[in-house]
Amino acid sequence: MWGFFEKKPVSDPSILTFPDIDNDLQTAVEGMYLCGDITGYPLLKISINQAHDLVERIAAEGVPPSPSEDVYQLAIVGAGAAGLSAAFAACGRNLNYVVLEGERTANTVRNFHIGKKLFAEPLSLQLKGDLWFEECTREKLLERWDTDLSEAELNIKTGEKVADIKKGSDGIFVITTTGGTTFRAMRVILAVGKQGDPRKLGVTRRTR
Ligand SMILES: Cc1cc2nc3c(=O)[nH]c(=O)nc-3n(C[C@H](O)[C@H](O)[C@H](O)COP(=O)(O)OP(=O)(O)OC[C@H]3O[C@@H](n4cnc5c(N)ncnc54)[C@H](O)[C@@H]3O)c2cc1C
């Protein structure tokens, strides 16, 4: 979908493959990074920490000021654990950022079954940044995140599913959503997770 990643041929479909990134989570395209589940570490705490550290690193390296009003310094694609943690860090570093989320914030966790217990592994790992997380139920996490997100007034645009990203000769990324809206940014973090577009059964879901 993104055009940037080479899919390596694998004879065994049970072997998971991930996009190539360097030690700084940068893809082959300069200025475009990955974090969270898509890098191959399927845990909330690791995703949160990884995203926090990534934005700290990007900010420390220096992002030029936006050349015009419609260009963000940083676009974060996906508002799951990694994307939200990245947004808090970007906010703390005064970066001009936007989060583009195709569905709802924390969509993966919202789709967990009612009452699911969330394990905060690895227990020895200290949580970084401003996105709260500890062992709790799905409901407790969502209640806490929803409150914290509305208080922090993060710049999150939901219902903006990214379909294409191209880097122009001026070094600016043009991000196009399935609805045809475009966003421009100097750096891009893909925090899209691994859930993809599941086939749904079309049955009514109980909510609580
Ligand atoms: C059933 C299940 C149980 C789990 N239990 C635990 C647990 O107990 N403890 C634990 O630590 N981890 C658990 N995990 C793993 C945990 O959910 C993930 O590690 C975590 O959600 C990863 O965060 P992420 O931000 O990388 O991805 P996600 O949380 O998946 O977020 C990705 C976001 O990107 C959005 N998105 C995707 N594509 C696009 C697009 N094209 N444009 C815009 N937005 C897009 C999605 O809608 C989603 O909101 C569990 C996972 C599953 C599936």
C-alpha cells in the first residue's frame, strides 16, 4: 500500500515479515519512521516507550520550522498506543504535529472483548512519557485514556484513513487519505499496528 516497503518473498506463510528499518526505526525513506506493533514488538508498554523515544530523538535531531501553515513538522499515522504516545511526546517538544487515525482513537484496544485484562509486560520495564498504562482492564484503560486525551487536547483527526504517502522533491511528504484529503508534513511516523482490515461477521456487538 505504501509503496516504500519491499515485501520479501517467503515460502512459509506462517513466518511473519516486517518492513525494513534501521536502528533508529527509520525506513529506507529518510524522514519516515515506524513504531509500535509494526516493528515486531507486540506489547503496549514497548510500543508506548518506543514511540516516546522516537519522537524525543527526532526532536533532538531538529526538525526545521514549518515552511508554511499547511505543512506539519510531524505527521503520526495511527492513534493506538504508539501513535498516542508519540503525540504526547510531540506535544511536550512543541512540535507542530497531527495524528491521522482511520477509525477511532485506541481502536485496537476498543476492539478487545469486554472486561479483557491488559497485562503490562515486561514488568521490569519502566513506562516512559505521558501516556498512562499499568495492568488493568480494557475499560479502565479506555476511561483513563479518553479523559487524558480530552484534557491534553492533542491534535488528533479521526476517520482519516491514510491510503498513500509520497515524498516530494522538496522533501515534504504528501499524505492522502481514502477520502481524498491531503496533509503535508516534514517527518512521518507510521504507527499503524498490525491489525489491518479484518473481515467482519456483521453481527451486533454488545457494548459497555
Ligand atoms: C487480542 C489482543 C490482546 C492483547 N493483549 C495485550 C496485553 O494484555 N498486553 C499488552 O501489552 N499488549 C497486548 N496486545 C498487544 C497490543 O494491543 C499492541 O502491542 C498495541 O496495541 C500496539 O500499539 P500500536 O499503536 O502499535 O498499534 P495499534 O494499537 O494496533 O494501533 C494502530 C492504530 O492505527 C490505526 N490505523 C491503521 N491503519 C491506518 C491507516 N491506514 N490510516 C490511519 N490509521 C490507521 C488503527 O485504526 C489503530 O487505531 C494484545 C493484542 C491483541 C490483538
